[in-house]
Amino acid sequence: VADAWNNTPTKWYPLPIGVGALLLAAVQFRKEQRKRNEPEVVTDGNGTVVKVKHPWQVNVLGALPLRNLSRLWGYLNSLELPVWARPTGYRLYAWVFGCNLNEIEPSDLRSYKSLGDFFYRGLKPGARPVANTALVSPADGTVIHFGVIDDHQIEQVKGVTYSVDALLGIPSSNPAHEVEFAARPTADVDDQEFASVNGIDYSLGQLLGHTALEDPEAEAMEEGTISRPDSPTGIKDVSTTPNDSVDHLQKTAEVAATLGSQSTPPLTRKATGRVKPGNQLYFTVIYLAPGDYHRFHSPTAWVVERRRHFAGELFSVSPFLVKRLANLFVLNERVALLGRWRYGFFGMVPVGATNVGSIKVNFDKKLRTNLPERPAPPSPGTYSEATYHSASALLRGQPLVAGQEMGGFCLG
Amino acid sequence: STIVLVYEAPPNFQFNITPGQKVRVGQALGDV
């Protein structure tokens, strides 16, 4: 190699013009194609063209093939391990990440075929007693932040906020995107007051979907009597729970009793999810570390009426990055489960990450996350929606009791 | 992975947690 490096003569000669022209054409074609696939400009409700602005960190991290890495990570961790290597391998993993092997079910480590299988491990019955309070933790993890939502903004970390509307799905000029659950203060707010999401300003009218409210066709679409062909988010009922199972009926009765006379009726387009007079919106953010039990449970007795799947990026959500990357939870792939509890609106949003990009919901078998197709850039209002109305004729949604397993995060 | 809860509650809702606290499934987060 040294000899070749030192003694091979270098001969320079010009490329044929045709090759250069082809190269330039290919570069230009690729640039144009990328422009077409990434709609960097969107229009607000007034027809004004505005540009989507991302923090520079997003552009740098977004250039990395995080989704492909996530899927590769999932594939590698789904490979079946030899039986003899399983106990040692899983004990090593448990030691590194601090897993408690005494509480897992099944307890025989040889029964977990792969690391992905072990990662999604269950717990012995009774390992997690459910407290008798209004709200309990849905997962094992660390409380990153909690508090009252002020002016539609959730504080990600001190001084860095993101919009609750963007987290749960905000309306765009398309009526199908309107948000009836994103609760907002009852006090009248000047329509000129704006919420900014990823650099795009929206009027309060757009946020509330006032235009959509006055559209009889949109009303009919909400009722399921018609569908709008240009809607990017076809709303379908995907309830899969058998309505006549004893377990389901028991849970329905239990949730109905908990909601009681104070329950909020199923939220419709007209309800627009307004907070009841005197009530406030609260939030809680829980981070699950790699060694934590990665299934999530119902934090209270509530009815899930619909889900919104936001196919976004898959950045890491470690506290390190959370402190440095604004709007992280709004950019990442997530599933917003929206419904109601005894005090009104209730929403639960599992947010994916690079190593755990797949989100499972037990009562929604049609939900598919972390798909190989690269999704559109994380623009506001891009999501697919489904309802669970037929899961319970009484409650018009999927009833869940406190502590009931709902789903979980899988590797890759 | 992260879970964000967003919910409506009366103003007397009290959190039983502190930032950075480790929690487990079923542990009390808050009460009215």
C-alpha cells in the first residue's frame, strides 16, 4: 500500500462535458424532488404563505437516518438468542440498566427469545399496587415536569415551552384537522392573539375551528354520515374490543360508575373541548429510561374516544436532549389518546424515541407506528385519526379503569 | 420514551410528586 501510495503516478484529465452535464442534472433533479417531498411552505387560514421554521438542531439531527436506525435497532433486537446465552445476557442488561428481575413475569429468563422480548417484559400480578387517588402514574419512570397549562403552552423544561395544540393536533385550513378536544380557557381571548407552533402563527379562530363549526358538511362528516374526499385524515372507527365480553362489560360499568353524574358527555365538534368554568388544564411528563418497565397503564378511570397518530421524527427524548431541543415532544412520532374523565377532558400521549420507536395500544390493533416510509416533515396538524365510538354503546369510547394495561413501547 | 398527560381538573387538584422523582405504575400523581 505504501509503495502504491508513493509511486503510482497521478494523471489528471478533464471529464467529458456530457458526464458533467448529467451530474449537474442529477443534482438538480434530486434537489427539486426533495423540495416537492418536503413542503416547507404552508398557508395559514388567510392564504398567507408562511415558512416552517425548525431549530437548527432539528435540521442537524433530522439529517441523520434516525427512523432507519430505529428500525435496524428493532430488527437486531428481535433476533432470537441461543437459550444458553439468555440468562447471562439479560442479567447483564438488568445490571447495566437497573432492572428488577424479581418482579418480572415469566421469571424464567430463558423464556424471553430476544432482547426485544425481554424489553417488553410483563410484571407479576400485584407488583404495582394502584393508589386510591384521582390520578396515578401510567408508567415506571422519572417525572420530568408537571404543572398548569398556561395560555396553551406546556413547559418542556424551564423556559422552553411547546404548544398543547401541536401536541394533541391543531386545526389547519382543512376542517378535518380541527380539534375539538384541545381544551382552552373559558375566558374570552382576543381573536388577534396568536399561538405559534414551529414558527407558524395561528389565529384563535383557526385553533378553535370556528369556520368548521359553521360548515354543515363538516358537521355531517363528524357524525360519520359523509366523508370528505380531500381529507388527509380519514376518520374511521377502529374499535376492536368485543362489546359482549364479561370483562369489557364489567369495566364499562365500573368506568360509568366512576364518571357518575359529573361526567362530561361525549365531546362533539360543537363542544370544542372547552374547560368547564373554574377548571384548569394540567400536564405531567414522565420519562421512561431504558431499564424501566416499558408498558403503560391507564392513569385513571376514563373513556378513550379517539386517537391521533402523528408520524414525526424519532429523536431521543432523554432529559439531556429535552433540555436542549425545543418542541421535542411536538416533533417526535406520538399517539395522542383523547377522551374524558370525571372532571372533563383527558389526554394521554405516548411519545416515541430512537431506540423505542414502536408504540402499541392493546385495544387498537390497527395502529402501526414507526413504519418504513419516511413521513412528511413534522408540520402542524399532520396526523391520522381514528375513533373508538363503537367500543361501548353506553360510553361512546373505550372504557379504561385505573391501572389497566393499555399498551407499551417496543424496541425499534 | 416519554408519556405526556394533559387533563382538565378543578383548581383544588394537588400534585403528590416532585420534579425528578422516580415513580412506578399505580403510584399517586395527584388528587382532588
